[in-house]
Amino acid sequence: MQLGIIGLGRMGGNIARRLQRHGHETVVYDHNPDAVQELAKDGSTGASDLAAVVAALTKPRAVWVMLPAGDPTEQTVAALADLLEAGDTIIDGGNSFYKDDIRRAMGLAKKGIDYIDVGTSGGVWGLERGYCMMIGGAADAFNRLEPLFDALAPGYGTISRTPNRQVADDRSERGYIYTGPAGSGHFVKMVHNGIEYGMMQAYAEGFDILKMKASPHLPEEQRFDLNLADVAEVWRRGSVISSWLLDLTASALAEDQELARYTGAVSDSGEGRWTIQAAIEEAVPTPVLASALFARFRSRQEHTYGDRMLSAMRYGFGGHVEVPQ
């Protein structure tokens, strides 16, 4: 199949590469011409602007926007709406606010253009591991484009099947699901990221406790100088708290137990805030997720070892680089 891809950053470029590896054709554009040239070397068709992307695609066309949430995505979707025609599809694979998806889908529907929102998880590892996707929007468009999503997904991999799960639809086991109307994909991904904040904070606080057990403020006989790299490594193997986040933690500690390359000023990209807003609207108590978000706010004023741990995990899965203080 053909797919236009706008935005060739940490994830967009690798999405194009993974599709190419599975025999699909991609037409790519980015404001950085060097990024376009790199993808062209890998087999994609490079384009000089949005109009060139649309012109290179065969109807019905599909264009995947992989840009930061907010104005960059908003402006690009609006520009594409003027270039595309009825029967075409715009896909937003970034981390847009789900209410923006609902609004965009309603506006595009008046022109006969379908809108798909794809909550995409996989970070900088998606090229090899595949992307976990939560997909909302027009059902007919999803069905037509499903071979693309199937190619991007991890597949069964090495994860064991869930005992007693007996369903005819195995797409969730292969790493992608259709969640329903426009906005539902990004809503599920939003909550996913809110949970991610809480899990990361729990690891960070736990390792902070381990680190501070050597503090001179404790009685000498109660001090332990623990090898945190070894702790993370042993927890990876058979522990009930093992996870990919713990794998990334172990990798960062193996490189440097002091995590000196990180300041510990931890950013948040919006989904954590939106998750708490949704919880307030639904009157759902979320003390853990709220505390994890507020801890990131606090980290920008004073930094702990646990904050550096958070930074290390964010860099590990997403390539997120801190803004210098």
C-alpha cells in the first residue's frame, strides 16, 4: 500500500522504514530536507512540500501526520484538508489531545475526508520492536488501511499468549486495536501515558530510597552501600516488577550508577495533564497519577537522584533530551 508521512523525527522516520521493510510504499516530507534525503536512500519517495506528497499518492490517498501535538499538527491537518479530496484519509499518529481529534474529524467529514487518530507507543525502538497502536476514527478507513497498521505492529513476538483468552479477533495480541470513533485512540493512549508516569515515578522513588540508604544522616550500622545496577538487573529476572521500563533503568545504571549525564529536570509532554483532566471530568480518583505528574513539576525546581532516574528512562524509550537549565 501507499502512505504519505509528514514529520520524520524520532518516530516518523522509523515508521516509514518499517513500512518499507514490509513492502509498502511511502512518500515522505519534513521541513528538514536532510531527513527527507535519508529516507529516500532507504527507498521512500521524497517530497519537497505537502502538495508534492499529495500529488505522488494514488487515490484514495492516506497521509500520516507525525508531528508534535498542538499548532504543528493543527496547521498541517488544515493544510492537508485543502489539498485532499473526498475519500482520502488523514492519520494523526502523534500525541494529540483527543478532543482536538473529535473536532478535526467533524470538520473533515464535511469534506468527505476521513480522519484516523493513532495512539502510537514504541518510541525510538519501534523500527525493530514494532509499534503498539490504539486506533480510533472512521471504521471503513481503518479497515482499508489495516495492512499498514498490521505491518507496523509488533506481531505475536516472544510474548506468551494470555491464558484462557479465547477471542476470534487477535489484533490486540498482535499489537494494535480499533478503539472506536475519532478521538478514542488518542484517549486510550493518553491514559496509557498517564499510567506510564505513575510506573516511572514508582521506580524512581524506589531507587532513590535505595540510593539514600548510604546517607551519612543515618546511623552508621544502618547504612548500606548498594550496587543499584545489580539490584535493577536481578529485579529484571523473575521479579513481579519486571518491565521494559526496568530494562531501561538497568541499562542506564550499567552505564553510570550516578546518572551524571541527567539533570533530573523532568519534562511532561501533555498526556499526563490531560489524563488528570479526564479523571476530574469523570470524578475518578487518581492520586498516584496526579502525584506522579506533580513530581515532574517539582523536579524542575529541585532535583533528586530519582528525578535523574526518570530522565534516564525517558531518554531510554523515547530519546527525550532535557532542555538545558
